[in-house]
Amino acid sequence: MELRQLHYFIAVAEELHFGRAAERLGITQPPLSQQIRALEDSIGARLFNRTNRRVELTEAGRLFLAECRAILTRLDDAVEQAARAHRGEVGELRLGFTVSAPFTTVFLRSIYAFRQSHPDVRLALQELNTVDQIEALMERRLHAGLIRPTDLPEALTAIELMREPIVIAMRSDHPLAQQAPGEALPLAAFADDDFVMFPRNLGIPLYEQIIALFRHADFTPRVAQEAREASTQIALVAAGFGVAILPALQQRIQLDNVTYRAIADPQARTAVWLAYREEDHSQLLQGFVRQVKTEVARASA
């Protein structure tokens, strides 16, 4: 059974006349009659009663007509969905993000604009650290991820969304919190403090960057408490467990008795990247990447 036979059958069923149906289809009558007979043979049932004066559907033909129309409607829908998917108008875009990504203005604007322009695309967001995102990208479980700077596999490429200072969070009654708000503080000034830190085994690039800052300040931190989440670290700072070193984006978490200050070290800066597989040319991903680039250019203007 061929798809064209279904179209031929519907034309004859609607016209109830082989000549008119052939004219409608743009073919001659003999091949149309041959195709209808071939269709009946493949089904094993007569679809039409034919006389010299009229053509009418059999009971089998009436049932088959309803199903043929439904099949062709579903086929048209499938073709349209496939075309829309090819244009990046439907489907699912899987994005990973680090805990601080929701505070990244470029990310928020990109997500909002993309949702407005692609209302039928499902955005599946998953919070993961940078190492886990890279693994998910390589395994094609994510289309793109918001990560902290790190060495990327050759298969991945990245766009820098923003660059920000690394700050130190302390209780507001800490002696160094009394310095002018805009004054950066040397990390060495906190050598005698307890620190709230990310766990070493978390494997995040930011941890290694923070350790490099300690080496540059020439002291080893006294770790009083470890916490995986920046928000938990800030709460522990408020509770008097020590001070914490965090990306400046985390300053948006405001507690009454926590003060943030910049660190006076040119290395005390970090970035947020959008990473994705360079070989992934799907329209969904490419559309999102274009939106991100637009927002990055707007933020830089």
C-alpha cells in the first residue's frame, strides 16, 4: 500500500466518479482505476461498487474513508511538527546551571526572551555544579550549561556571559566590616579568621580559584565548617562560624548581620560561561545561543 493510493481513494470517494477524480488529481483515468484495484487487492476488500451509471462506497469503503482522512490528518500534523522542530519552534531545550546562575542578568534576560519567542519549546532546567554539567554535556544529556571557568574538553565551546569580583562575607560586627563599603580588603587581613568553605570533594573550579587566592595571600585557611551551597555558607557566616569567600553575585542574598567586601587581589575575579557542544547544530540550541549573544552584546553596550 502506497500513500498516493490513499489520496487517490479519497478523491474517488469524494467525487464518486473516476473521471472527475482523475481530473482533480491531474492524472488519466486508467492508472487511477488500476491503483484503486491494487489498493482493494492489498486490503482484500472491495471499496467501491461500480456500475456503468454510478460509483458508490461499500460499507468497507465508508469505514476506510474515515480512517484514511484521520491518517492523512495525522501525517500532515507530523510533517508540520517535524518542520517546526527543524526551525527550532518546538521541542525541549535542556539547560544546566550553577547555583549562582539565577542571579546572572544575561541568563535571566536570555531565558525570558527565548520563552517569549519560542512559546512551544519546553525549557528543562537542571541545577548542577560545573563538573557535573560538563559530564552531562559530553553525554548529550544537556544542550548547554552555565558554568564557572575551567578547562573544557575539545568538543565543548563557551561564551563568557559576565565577569565579576570574588568577595568576602563576614558578620557586620567584624572589625574589618567597619571599613568603607567601597574599600577592597587584602585577604591576608583575615589570616586569623575561621573560614566557611566549599568541600574539596565537590570538585568545582571556584574552589580551586579560592585556594589559589589563599596561596597568593601566603596563608592556609582555618576551615571551621564546610557547606555545598553558597546560601548555606552565608547563613553560617551570620551564625558566627567564620567568614566565606564567594562570587559577588551572592551579595544579592542579604542578611541583616552579614557584610560583603571586595578582595584586594587582581586574581579575585571569576566569570560565568555558557558551554555547549560545538558539533550540536540543532536549531533549538542555535536559537538560544543567538539570544544569549544578543543579551551579552546588550549588556556590554
